[in-house]
Amino acid sequence: MSKKLVAYFSASGVTKDAANKIAKAANAELYEIRPEVAYTKADLDWNNKDSRSSVEMNNKNLRPAIADKNANIEDFDVIFLGFPVWWYTAPTILNTFLESYDFSDKRIILFATSGSSGFENSLSDLKVSVSAKAVIEEGIVVHGTQDEEAWKKWVDSFSL
């Protein structure tokens, strides 16, 4: 049986809720990817081209600092990696996280929360930040909430 981790970044709590449910369904450990400087409501204003999130998402080379690097990735075989969809992709803080560890021989399954969009460019934008020896794949984009049974069914679909 593989050892599983649910690592997630959540700006508003929606992705955190999904991560908690996935961790329970997968019998996995939980790890929050926290920015070194928390995002404020003003930082997340996608209508303001000068907001922190807009600036980060308009420059794919920016890597927002993360608060810690103690996820012990080496202890896990499968990592469920969660995030809110921003500007049709994963927030660049996910690239920071992926570039902070060695994911060789790990299976990374993405999950995202979104009001209406899908993964769009997330997979390709995140693949650049992991070793070619890592397997990274799309999982699910959640629009709204799911019950525990739905999460269990989704986790079980991966034959872990």
C-alpha cells in the first residue's frame, strides 16, 4: 500500500475543505502550503492588475516564498496536490512548492477548486517544476462541494 500525502494551498478556505475531505477518504497525511506572507483580500483582487495575485500570475517566473519546507516528501509515494484555479492555471506558489523538493519517482495527482474553470494550463505549468522522473496527472476540478462518498469514490478510482 502506498503512503499518501494531501498537500494543498488555499487562499480562502475552499481548497482546504476539499483537502481535508480527500485526506480522510485516502487515509492520507495533510500538509498546508502556506505563503511566507499571507494573502490579503486586496492581494486576491483579480480585477486589480496591480494586486499581488495579478502580478504573480502575469509573470510565470515569479516564485512566491513559502513559509516552510518541512513536508517530508521523501516519506510518500503519492501526493494529492490541491489549489484554487487562478487565471486558468495553478497559482505560482505551487511551482515554488514543487521546486522545493525532489519528487522523483512520486505520483502527483492534481485537484483544484474553481468557480467555473477547469485545469486549463495547470498541468503544463506545473510539469516544468518537477523532475522528469515524477508522474504528474490531472485529477479533478471541483465546482462547489462534494460529500465524503464522492471523495472516496474519486480517490479509489486511482487504484492506490
